[in-house]
Amino acid sequence: TLVARSLLANDFQEELVIRPLHSGDIYASFQFRTLWETDFMRENKVSHYRLFPKSLGQVISKFSVRELHISFTQGYWRTMQWGQPFLPSPPGAELWVWFQDSVTDVDAAWKELTNVLSGIFCASLNFIDSTNTVQPSASFKPLGIVNETDHRFLRYATLPREIVCTENLTPWKKLLPCGSKAGLAVLLKSEKLFHSSFFSQTVHIRPVCQDRECKTTSWELRQTLNVVFDLHTSGQGKREWSLFKMFSRTLTEACPLASSSKIYIDVTDNPQEEYFELSPATPLLSQAVVLGDRRTFSVYDLTQQLFKSVSDLLPAGSMLRPLLHAERYVAGYGLQTGEIHTVMYNNHPFRSFPVLLLDSVPWYLRLYIHTLTVTSKGKDNTPSYIHYQPSKDRMRPHLLEMLVQLPPHSVTEVTVQFERALLKWTEYTPDPNHGFYVGSSVISALVPSSVAMDTNITQEQPLFSSFFPCKEESSYFVRVYTEPLLVNLPTPDFSMPYNVICLTCTVVAVGYGSLYNLLTRSFQIEEPNPRLAKKIANFIRRIRGVPLLS
Amino acid sequence: MAAPLTLLLVVAVTIRAALYRSSLAEVIAERVEVVSPITAWKRVIEGLALLDLGVSPYSGDVFHETPLVIYLFHFLVDYAEITFMLADVISAIALYLAVKEYNKQVVRKKQKFALEADRYPQDCLELIRSPKEMLYIPLKVAMFYLLNPFTILSCVAKSTCGLNNAVISLFILTTIKGNALLSAVFLCLATYQSIYPLTLCAPAMLYLMQRQYIPVNYRRASFWWFVVQYLFMYLGSLFVLICLSFFLLGSWDYLPSVYGFILSVPDLTPNIGLFWYFFAEMFEHFRLFFLCVFQINVFFYTVPLSIKLKDHPVFLMFMQLAVISIFKSYPTVGDIALYMALLPVWSHLHRFLRNIFLVSCVLLACSVLFPVLWHLWIYAGSANSNFYYAITLLFNVAQILLVSDYFYAFLRREHHLIHGLYLKKKDGSEATLVLK
């Protein structure tokens, strides 16, 4: 029991899910989970770290963090072609944090936290400030243990312009117990990972219950890496892929610190092995309900056997059509006004369900909320809950949250007009004509499921299916991110500050000068006094020898 | 005079109603020359919508109107067009009556007494106006206001500048009629809407003192007693209004949102004024300094002008209105229309005006070029902000020249009335007058 206890106290699991997608791409999702039964909020600080990374442990205790979710993504997830991801993430960087109730100044803690995380992940998260941070009131509920939710302790920010590269992957890999030396992390080499259609690395920290009565809680650290490879563009002419071809590395051994190390290959569309063949073959099959769909997986336990390749992979049969899907675009022309359109698709044939739409728009696009229209199937669809916080120039962005009921098999369009502001010349980025990014909209919903979902939290489930807590059997939680927008603003001429100051002051001086003249001088009869002119004229006349003037 | 005035009102209302019904109304309501962040109708609707959503309109940075405007339009939002047309009509009638009363005073008090007292030199009798000449001036003033394209545009755009103009016109009317209390109340309303009419305190006090035969001499007690009375009425009504606004929404949020916004100019939306591009291109280090300089510039001419024009308070009022319209932080064409409406009152100065042709050509050309260069910058993308800024500069220079020209002509006429019209030099040849 002592061994079991200590195992429970500090546990590391890793898994890799490979799913061939309908469009011919391969979706690989790495999940690394560390569980640690400890109390970071204690007075005497935790000093002996074994599997849990020390940098993150110190962040949690110093800033009294209850939950931390950070993601770095490159590329946009194409829901209609690829289905729903296991863990959604928006393009760029996204950070949302729930602080403990004991924090007195949440904004100061947030500012320090973003700077510390910026150092840990080598990313420019220090650009997160009050102009792009919002406090959502409904869309981001805690994913771990929920006591009471006072939204004053929640902060959410995105940086759509943030680029992900090897510099961000390296510190992320360092947080793993085995590093990139053993286990699944051996496959994570950047030259193949960044040659993909979609790359996302995330870190999620939250407190979880260890048993059903929740007598003991432990801290869970999940690191996930989702990547979608396009086999056609990466030069794979034949339909044959292996781990070496995808990652240019092979697995050597399981991580010795891991309690379980598994690979799941999605074989739902290959029940009789007629489309593709796994090599080496495995008799282990498991079924899991994930994202409202029951899928079959071939399981490879790395502690026993290593997986190598798959031959002749044909496009999979039919994919479960994603029930919720969204798009977003900017309409209008010119640099004065515009309209943001968010389009949400409900593909369920007969069920309608409500969705929470969260929009955070920067302050320099002035939204006019009286122009907000929500239409479904051409008719007006009034949201039942609207939370709108208008922006303050140079201080906070707009926050719009709405609860919209999507009718079955319909398209709902949300439009709102905005006006583009002219900024001070120092507030533009060095490439002002590239445009300004508006972060993705977040659409959160409980989507009805045709398959009964598993509500038992502590049962042995694969990691990829147990991230979002499941409260009821008939629906599952889905979060969809739209595209970020790129909007142009009118620009002043950046070469002109001194000229403008001079010219405008000249005009003011013209006004001042004429009024000053009229106020301080009086009219007098002009006495011509050309003495000097007469002298010069006479002088010239004398030289010429011509009679002088009188 | 009632019949021509009624006809004028009918024509003006018809033009406005026709434009309201046409598709031009939405286009005009978006034009930056006609609406500014303080006066735009879209923002009034936005403020009312925020109030309906349960959010204070002043929590964001979109709404900058005073609480009394919220209160007014809460009830009148469906009759907005009629409200703005009525505001224009009230302005026109108020200016008409004010100018009529002023002309009566000019004829009766100044000219009649001065003629009888033989104060004018013989040869400048042609500078004196006869009542017959001045008969049509009030109608011309009303016409200049109602049929001015700037006013029509401002009304069709439903810019709250029309309401400000109505209040200022009522202030002018009550001042010229001699009613000190109402004059203080309307001035306080005008100041409450936008801070700058504060400078009109001086001409109002000077005029009322002149009318009540109180000598304008700072050594006399009666002068200070009148100033204290007037300021008491003015500050008292201002205090009442501010407290009423507090009770309307229950917070002081509107003070930084309205007055802080007007004074600190955070919004750099282009308009016809000088502030926007100046502060868009300002070095951060000097921003506060130049902000103070530009704001003081508006208030700064009050004292010198009052000293120079203490015997001519109505012309001083005109000068102050012009200075406010040119140098305020968010000017629109509606502000310009107000002081231009008063130009017919000084039509007798035309013989001394020097630049009027140049100024009118420049004003006309700039008015045409504003929408063209805006389109080229914002929509076509082939010009940049400098083009629009240049036209702004020209427009303001033309206005300054116009105002200083009228000032020059006024002072010159006064000089001729004292010293004679045809002046001769010591040797008998014709003299030229210069400012020295």
C-alpha cells in the first residue's frame, strides 16, 4: 500500500492518439499528465519536486493560482474537414487563469503572472495587458474542482499575433519528467512538427478529485500537443505512414517514470482491416466515447511492445459531421466603418441547443451595440442573455457575451457594426498596413450526443477522452474557436510629426497674430517717411549726373 | 415681417423634411465634417441602447452627451426629426427677434442720440444707416441661418449641435432683450452642453450693463455689484443643473466622460478642426503642454477683446462665437453656421472688408474638397491623411481671415465715425490709414 500510495501521490501518464482524418491528413495528439497530491497553498513551501516541474509549482504557489490554461497554436483548425479536436485552441496564444479567493489584487497578480509565464515559455506574453484582458462572465467555468465561481477571479486574454516556434517547444518539453530523452516525447522534434498544417501545444493545471466523494484532491498538470500532418504536401506519395515518416524519429523505450505509456490508433473505420494494416499488429482493442462518438482504438502499450507503422491507408469512411461549427469575417469597405459577422452552424437534424458566444474586440474598433442583430434562418433570434461591457479607450477592450439558441439544422448570423479609430502615431505597430488582429470568438456549448457519455470521472479512461468534465450522459462539452480577424485602420503619415506641429501652430499663430494686431494697434494716418529711400535715390542720381529729387 | 418669415420657415422645413426622406440622410449622418464624437446621433442611440441593456452609458467611451440629453431623448427618440427641425426653427426665430431688437437699439440709442448731439463729423453721415436700410436685416439673418447648407446638413444628420445652437440663440435673444436671469440660465445651459460658451459671459455682462446704464468702470461699486449678481445667477443655475444630472443616473461618471473628454481630446477622429492631426502626430512628452496651450487659446481672447470692444458687446459676442467655433476641440459645420448667420448684421461694413472675395472662394473650395479628399483617403486609398489635413488647415485659415477681416472693418468704421470719413494728410492729399 505504501507503494500504491506513493504512486497515487505522484503519477505520470503519457499517451499518443493517432487518428487518420477524413481529408487524408493525420491527426496526432500527445497527452502527458502528472498528478500530484500536495497542497501548494500551505505556509511552508513545497520544496521537493519529483515529477511535477518546479517552475510551474512555484508559479502556482506564488500567484495563488487555482487553474491555469495556456495554449500556443500555429494554424487554424478546420472543423468541417477534420472534425472536432480533442482539445480546441485558437490561433496564437491564449491564456486564462482562475485565481484563488485569497488574492486581493487580481490585476496585479495577473500582470506578474503573464510576465513570469512569458519567461518560462520564451513567448511574448508580456504583451498581455489591460487592453486585451477580459473577465468573461459565463463562458469559462473552472474545469477542475468547482467551489463557487466568483468571476472577479477569472482573467482571459489572447494574443492572435503570437507565433509559435522551436523556442516555445523547447521549454515546454523541459517541463516533462523524462524531458525529450525517453518515452513519447522522443518523437517531438521541431523540424517535422512545424512543417504541419496545425500545431498546438498547451499546458493545463487544475485541481482534481481523486475519488468519487472527492475526499482527496490533487493537482493535475496536463501537457498536450496536437499536430495535423498533411501527408500529401510532406512528400508522402504513397499512402503509407510510419512514426519515422511523421516525426523522423522512432520510439526507443517508454519513459521509466511513467505509470502508463500508450499509443492509440483510431481503427473505427477499419473494422476488418480492409483499408489499412497496422504493423506490428496488436490484439488489444479498446472503445472510448469521445466527442459524442464511440470509436475503436488499437492500443499499444509501450512498456510491452513498440509501434512502428501502418501500410496503405485509404481515406477513412464517413466522419461524424461536427454538430457545431462557426466562421467569422469582416464586412464593409473603406477605413471608416465595418461589420463583424459571426456565423454559427447547427448541423443536428432535429435538436436545438443553446451556445454561449464570447467576443472580445479591441477598443480601437468601436462597437455599436444597438446595431447588434442575431438572425437564424432569416428571422430574428433574440439572445436570452447578453452581457456587454463597453470598452474604455486605451484601457480595456469590448466584451460581448451572449446566450443564443441555435435552431436545428440552421445557420445563425450575428452581426455588429463598428467604427475604426485613428490612433496616435506611436500606438501603431512597425508594420501598420499589415492590419490589427482581433482575437477569435469563443463559442461554448453542451452539444447533444447520440451516444451515452461516461460521467464516471475516476474510471480508467484514456486521457484524451477525459479532459472536459462530463456532468450528464446526453451531451458533451464543445468549445469552438473562430478565425481571428485582420482589420486595417486609417493611419496618419508617420514621417510628419514635426511638420504637422509646425503647420498647425502656424495656423494658430495666424489667428493670434491678426487679432493681436487689431487689438494692440490703432489707426493712424500714414506719414510717408522715405528719407532713406530718397537718400539712396539721390546718391544714385549723383553718380549718374542726373538732377536730384526734391 | 411675419409673412416673409413664415414663408422662409416653411421653405426651410420642407427642404429638411425632403432630405430626411431621401437616402442622403444616412450618408450625411456618417460624414465626419458634420458630426463629431460629441454630437453624433449614432452615439446618442448607442447611449440609450446601453441604458436599456442595464449598463451606464458613461462606462464606455462611445457616449459623450450630457445626462439631460439622455433624459430629453429618452422620451423624444421617436420624434427626433421633428425635434431637430424645431430646434433649427427656434434658433432662426430667436436670432430674428434678437437682431430686430438690436437694430432698434442701434437706431434709437446710438445713432439718434449721437446725431442729435452732433457727435459725428459731417462727412461720415453716409456711414450711418437709416432704419429703412436695416429693415430686412433680421430676415436676412434668419435666412442665412436656415438656408445655409451647413445648417441643413447638420439638421439632416441629427447632430446635437443644432440643439446647442438653439440654446445659444435663445441666450442671445434674452441678453439683447435685457433679461438678465434668463440670459444667465440659457448661458448656463449652453456651458453645460459644451464648456466653451463660458466665454460669452463677458459680452453678456457688458451688454446688460450698457442697457441698464451701469458704467463699465472697475473702480465703481455698481459694476462689481452687477458682475456678482450675474455670476451668482449663472453659477447657481450651473450648480442646479450639475446636481440634477447627478440624480438622473446616480453617479458622477458623466463629468470625466463629457467635460474630461472635451478638454483632454482622447478621441482623434478626423474633423474640420485643428486638434485631431496635431495630437495624432504629437510627441508623447509634449502632449499635455500643447493640450493646455490649445485649450487656453480658446479662452484667452476673452479679456483683450472685451477691453477693446467694451462699447460694442454684440460684436464682441459675434467675435467670441467665431473664436469658439474655430478653435474648439471638436468643431463641426453646425458651429460655423451659427456665427455665419450673424454676418448680415454687419453688412454695412462691406466697404471696408479687404479679403472677402479670397475668403469666400477658399471657403467654397474647401467645402467641396473635404468630401473628395476624405473619399480618396478612406475609401480609394490613393491619398493619405495629409491631404485631408491640408484642407483642414486652409479652411481654418480662411475662417480666421474672415473673422479678422470683419474685426478690421468694424474698427475702421469706428475710427471713421470719430475722425471723419475722408481723411487728409497734412499737405492736403488723400491719406491712407494703417495700423500702427
